[in-house]
Amino acid sequence: MAAQILFGGFFLFLLLNVPIGIAIGLAVLLYIFFGGGSMPVVFLVQNLFTSCDSFPLMAIPFFILAGALMEGGGLSRRLVMVADSLLGHITGGLAMVTVLTCMFFGAISGSSPATVAAIGSIMVPAMIEKGYSKKFAVSLIAVAGVLGVIIPPSIPMIVYSIATGASIGTMFLGGFIPGAVCGGMLMILCYFIAKKNGYSGSGKKFSLRAVGRSINEAKWALFVPVVILGGIYGGIFTPTEAAVVAVFYGLIVGKFIYKELTLERIKNNLVDSALMVGTILIILGTGTTFGKVLNIEQIPAMIVEWLTNFTTNKFVILLMINLLLLAVGCVMETLSAILILAPILFAVVKHFGVDIIHFGLILVTNLTIGFATPPVGVNLFVACGLTGMKFDELMKGVWPFIAAMLVALILITYIPELTLFIPSLFAR
């Protein structure tokens, strides 16, 4: 009965077009009024506060602001120059440059929509000018933008760690190879599509001197992951403190070294980041409360029992969970899905000996594909707004790239070493 009230109410409010964070909170209220027995309404209010009163959670607003400042300060444009010097000469090189730059920017921003906006504004016009079809260019950036949350640092990884108790630093370590696998699959697809459609490279020969010049020009941008991740794994500061360092680094580089970060841009970055953080915190507060109610009603234990009675094959369980997450990613915002489902599903896979970090990368990779799938796919709307392309036309172009991401997801799911190899090196 409790599950019917919670999930039924949640999906009812979604159908009524209620914002997702509010929909989750209203579903909890329905449970309190009609299924929560003596539970007081103040339970929701208290949990809205306590769930956001978290030191690790502070990393999210700072990483969002850091990404905005770095994009406004010209760091993304210089990352494009580095990627172009490395891959621009290959058949379909400009498309591969887009993917590689999204990977670079992912190591700065931790946000998928921010990656689409920052890199798409530069690369989509450049691809169209070089003869790539608009549908191909926009579809690619919409899907490649998901690399922004698979390559660490990653906001969904932070949320997963908070929801399950996983180490944020270890989650970041686990994301490098899976992120490279996803990017590699997209690049391979780009090569074959470019070969078929005659999308040539830049016409320039590969030059180590040109690579060196671009790296020198972009050294301050490329140094960001070194500062953030090196500081975390070197024991100098925590992931939360690293996010604060990233903000000051982006501000100093953009304002005083590259001199592209104006006061007007800083003001806009602060306003945009505040709006995004406000939305995320509402989702985090209500989503955490939703999860507590599920635990009170022992719904995760019921799901574990049902699945283990259904099959004892770990590979079948992982396949079923992936199919469920792919469906959820189409209709549910990523962070709220992680908060609600991560504790439940990890309880299931833990029974089969799946590592918490490995499962985290499965879940994050899977749900981030939802950024590029309708109807909720945020990246699709960002890409359409950025380029003026119609939504239905864009939908026709994204499926090959989504298929490439699904291949990467299968590899990440069934080859745990892809996730656990780098964390194991640091554990020695």
C-alpha cells in the first residue's frame, strides 16, 4: 500500500507536469496523510533540512560554479584547440574532436548540460562549416555531453556516494576508464559515419609542434584536473574542498590570466549557478526523504527478496537492472533517480557480490544516457535551444550515438575491472 501511494502519487504529479523535486515531496505528503500512520508532517520538513546539511554535498554547488566560471573564462575554447591538434587530421576528425573535448571539459565541469552548452556552441558551427550535416553535429553533441558526468569529477557520482555511503574519491577514480570507453565508442562510430558520408579531416598533417603549441596555450585549462584530482588523491584536501579550490582557480585563470572573464559574465555565472543549485537541492531534499520512507516501509528488502526468488544469476540480475534504469532514465531526472533507486538496487546487487564502486559506475553511466533520451532528456533541449533544431528532427539523429553508449554500458557492466583497476592501484 505504501509503495502504491509513493510511486503512484509521484508519477501522477509528473503527469500533471509538476516539477520533479516538488512531485517527490508531494508524494511523500500523500504517504504521510494516507499511509504513514502517526508520522507527522514535520518529518518531511526536518528531512528537507537534514538531508542538505551535509559537508560532502557542498561539493555540488562549488563544482557547478567552477564549471560556469571556466566556460566563461575561455577554458573550453582552448580545450577544443588541443583536441583539434590531436585528432583534427583524421577522417571525421572534427567529430572526434567534439567527443574528446567533451571528455576534457567533463574533467572540469561535472555537468552534462553545461558540457553540451560550452562545447556545442563552439563545435556545432565548426562542424557545419566543414560540411557535416546539422543533424549529425547536433545529435553528436547532445550524446557526447553525457561524458561530462562520467568523467570525474561528477555531480551524479557525488550524489550516489551520499546515497549509498561510497567513497567520493574512489568513485572518481573508478570513472576514468569507463569514461574513456564511452568516449572511445563514440569516436569509433564517428569514424565510420564520417567514412560513409565523406566527412574528411582538417587537411592539415599531424604535427607535434602544433600539439605542443596548443597544449602550451591551454596549459592552465589542462591543469584543472591535476589540481582537483591530484589534491584529492594526494591527501591535500577533500572532494568538497577541491570544489572550492576549483572555483578560485577558474576565477583567477579566467579573470587574470586569460582575461576573458568579465564582471558581467561573473554575475551571470553566479545567477545561473544559484538557480541550478536551488533546483538540485530541492530534488536532493525530497529525494532523500522519499528514500527514508521506502526504508521505513522495508520496500528495498521486499524488492531484494523478490529478485533473488526470481533468479540467482548475477548476470541476469544486472541485465534486468540495466533495462529498468534505461526506462527510468527516459522519464525521471538523473539525481532524483539516483537518490531513490541507488540504495534499493545496491541492496540487490550487494547480495550477489557486486562492488559498490562498480555498481555506482553502472548506475551513473546508465542514467546519464537518459540525458539524451526523450522525453526528459535535458541535453536534447539544451542542444535544440543552442542550435534552433526541431526536437523531432534531433530525435532521428541521436539513436546511433545512443547505441554506441549502450555498447559501452554492456562492457562496463560485465567487465568490472574497467571500473576497479585504477581504484585497486591506489588501494595498495
